[in-house]
Amino acid sequence: MGSDSETEKTAQKEREKKKLLSLAPIAKPLAGKKLCKRTFKLVRRAAENKCLKRGVKEVVKSIRRGNKGICVIAGNISPIDVVTHIPILCEDAKIPYIYVPSKEDLANAGVTKRPTCCVLILTKPTKGELSQEEEQKLKGEYDLVASDISEVANSMF
């Protein structure tokens, strides 16, 4: 019984190691475990409330139209040229961005089956309105993650 959990832990560590090895060299600022978990939780809540843009095309279109939010980019994209222009767009538009280790985990958090390169978390849905309570919860989590991302980015530069 104890050996099963040990093998599971070893397999989990192997998967984590593979994720870190497949990271692109430009994946900075990279979220740590705690920030990753918070970010994925925020992505899930945003997806449930229809406040999420998925994929490179949608994210770039939203940024160019002037929508504000948090951009979450997967670090294990191959070829990396697909997403190299997104951080530049985010910096020009003053949108905080962060890299996460896995596109599969990002897709799971965004309630999608296909692996996702990047997502843009918006503060309000593009269509319709949220209830006051839902909007407060989303805004609270959003502010917390945004401040953590700015801390990580500031410590890097």
C-alpha cells in the first residue's frame, strides 16, 4: 500500500521534471507553484463566467482592440515563434503577463480539451453582465493574481 503512493509520487515528480525540461528559454517571468495554482484557479473562474479569450488569434485581437486583463502564456510551446510577439503586445498595452509551465494544464484550467498556447483573462464578460457577487469574487482574485505577477516581473528586471 505504501509503495503505491511512493510510485505515484515518483511518477508525479518525473512529470514535473519533464514539464520544466520542455520549457522555452524565453519563458520569463515564469510562475512558481503557488502562483501557478492561483492563476489556474482564476482562469477556471473566468472561463465559467465567460471572461476568457483563448488562443493566440483571439488574444491578439482583444489586445489590439484595447481590452485589458491578464495574459497567461504556456511556456512549452513548440515552435516558440507562435507566441513570441504576445509579450511585446502586452507590454505596449500595459497588460501584465506570466508564463506557466504547461499548455495542457492551461487548457484544463480554461475548461478546454485542446492544449492552449495563451489566454487573456478579462475583468468583465464581452457579452452580458455578471451578478454583483460573482463580479466581486472575480475582481478580488484578479487583483491578487495581478499584484503577484507584477511582483514577479519587478523582481526579474
